[in-house]
Amino acid sequence: MKKDIDKLIRGNIKKLVPYSSARDEYSGTDATLLDANENPYNAPYNRYPDPHQTLLKQQISKLKGIDPVQLFIGNGSDEAIDLLFRIFCEPGKDNAVSIDPTYGMYQVAADINDVDLKKVPLINDFELDINGLQDACDDHTKLLFICSPNNPTSNSFDPEKIIGLAEKLNVIVVVDEAYIDFSRRESLKSQVAALNNLVVLQTFSKAWGLAGIRLGFAIAAPEIISFMGKVKYPYNLNMLTMDFAMKSLENQDKVNQWIENILKERSSLERKLKRYRFVEKVYPSDANFLLVKVRKPKKVYNYLIEKKIVVRDRSNIELCEGSLRITVGTILENKKLEKALMQYQRDFVESCEV
Ligand SMILES: Cc1ncc(COP(=O)(O)O)c(C=O)c1O
């Protein structure tokens, strides 16, 4: 059943008259452009970029099998997260719900926008607490964040359960699929046509190896996308990013090869990590990283830092006690890590055992 999205949008946003740029008012080609107070020298970078990102939108839509009107492109998917708070949540009044533990930017964006984020802990080996999530939603809840595969727990969730929540709840359900290209599960992007309160976030920062150019996107019903287009900064994507992205999108074969390499290395690293005596658990992963529970996590972390190997210490996070998050690297990088951990075992584990 379609939801009344209009009812969820903040009043001031519904009334917003978006900024009209020079490029909005004239979009033809081969004109003498004296309308945007640009410098006439230093082409092509003297010109403002296309605020509608028409060409890139066409290309990404084709890649994802969606309609361009279902697509918002941003300066990383972090931009989309912030925009969703600004569009739907009245500061100091509305709230959002998320699973816990999860990606830290939902909390930061909530705090910046003065929105209470209610966290519902995962249950039984990092599964969704469906009843808990439903109970946490009240009349002022506008957004529900589910990251799948989830950072930092590395598992993904049953899509049917997420669809069930979107069907049942009168909130915007945001599914963050930053790691979907590494997952055994299918994206929920195909559900957006039927569920107008579902927003799927994806990014080029992970499988596409483009974190440095900042490019992420949201797939949702046109009514949501149109508000995202109105609230974003007019030129949120720069020309260099768009040009580079359009070239990179032709590299699908290379990206598939990277994904294959990373998945192969993930299995190999998982197997090897399980052999160390100080490793208590390697959680099953559906992403490009492993959550690894170790004895004395701070000591392992500091030892690796000394060896100039940086992993993420997640041991202070609830439900991830004792855990380090390790990104899967190249064969060489993973070997370096394995060697360092082997040395750690010899120096600190075996010597204590004898
Ligand atoms: C779950 C999740 N979503 C989004 C992002 C950020 O994506 P982007 O680089 O597109 O802003 C990250 C980055 O680590 C992430 O883990």
C-alpha cells in the first residue's frame, strides 16, 4: 500500500522554493554564456557543473536498471543521509530509529539536525529485533535506518523482514546498501517502485574503489527524490567527480574482478584468522571486512599499529566487545597482516602459555 509521503515531509520543506541557478534557466548548448558571473577563461572548469547531473544520472540509472527520476546522486551517500534528516525530521520534535550497532553517521547526522536517534540493539548473533524496531517507532518517528550488510557486524538481513517493516510502518525506511556488491543477497532497489517509503542508499566508495571522488546515491520514489533535489546544494557534485565517474562506469568488468578477488581473499583471511589462538571468533561476513573477536583487543590493535598496520578498534562498541574490524586488502596486504599476527602470537600468546 502506498504511504502518504507528503504527511511525513516537514512543512517548511514542502513550501521551499529551491535556488534557481543560471543553468536551470538556460540549458541549451553553443550559447554565449554571460549569465552566471563565471570567468570566461580556463574552460571547461570555469563553468558551473550541471546541477541536474543529467548525463551521469542516465548512466547510473542504466547500470542500476532504474528510472532517472528514482535517482539522487550526492557527495557520498553521507550527503543523502543528512538530506533525509533535513527533509523529514523537525529539529527538537521528530525522531529517527536505527539498529545498534551500526554505521556511525546516522547518529552524527541526527545530532547535527537536533533529532533524537533511538537505537534498537540487534539480537541473537546480530539479527534484527523486528518487534523492538516496531515498538520504537512512534507518531514522531520519520526515519528508520537499516544498514545491510551492516557496518560493523558485517552480516546482512533478510530482505523480506525489511520489506515487512516498510509495509507496516508509516516511516521512511532507509536501507543502507554501501556493501551490497560484496553480498550474497540482492539489493532492495527493485522494491522501490512498490514501496514509496523505501530509500535505498548505495555508494561508489566501496566495490567501485572511488571513495576519493565522493559519489553516492539514493534510489527512491520520485516524490522523495524530487525533495532531495530541491534541498541539496545546487552544485553538490563537481565536474571532476562527474567526468571521472562517467569514465569509471565503463569499468564494470574490472570492478567485478576486484569484487571476486576481495571475496576470495575474505575467505582465505577468515580461515587463517581462525587458526590464531588469541582469536575467539570471526563473524560470518557479507561485506569487504571481517569483524574479529580477539583476546586483549587493545594490545593486538597497538601491536599492529607498531607494525604500521591499521585496523579499526570496535571493542568499545556494545555487542562488539573485544572485536576489531579488519578490511580485506590485497593479497600482499593480507599476508603482511597475517605475518604480524603470527609474530604477535609467538611473542605474547605462546610465551605466556609455556
Ligand atoms: C554503511 C555505510 N554507509 C555509508 C558509508 C559512506 O559512504 P560514502 O563514502 O558514499 O559517503 C559508509 C562508509 O564507510 C558505510 O560504512
